[in-house]
Amino acid sequence: MTLKVLLADDSATIKKVVQLSLQDFGIELKAVGSGKDVIDVAKQFNPDIAFIDTLLPHKTGYEIAAEFKKDAILS
């Protein structure tokens, strides 16, 4: 089983570092750069774990985490 990781960060550098760090472990990584897209991508991708920046454009990481907790699929 492949571990699925969702990364929500607007920094291209952080996305690249995480991608390079995880590529040797066979992890499926999906990166999102805006807070408004995270919930939709998470519902489609169904990640095992999500790393979410607290200062995303359009929605903070705290707002996204609250939405994750309310959603039966994502919680």
C-alpha cells in the first residue's frame, strides 16, 4: 500500500524539498498552493496524512483543519 501525502504550501521551495525528501520512499505526494483548493483536492485524493501551511492564501491552515474535522470523509 502506498502512503498518500497531501502538502498544502504556497512556497515552491518547500514543495520541492518535501518532494525530494519523500521520493525515495515510494510515497504518492499531491501538492496544493492555495487554501481554496485544499478541501476539494483532499476529497479526491484521500490522503493518509496532510501537511498544511498555516499562512496559505485564501484560507489559513487553521480554517482548513477545522473543515477537515467537520467532514466525515476527511476526519
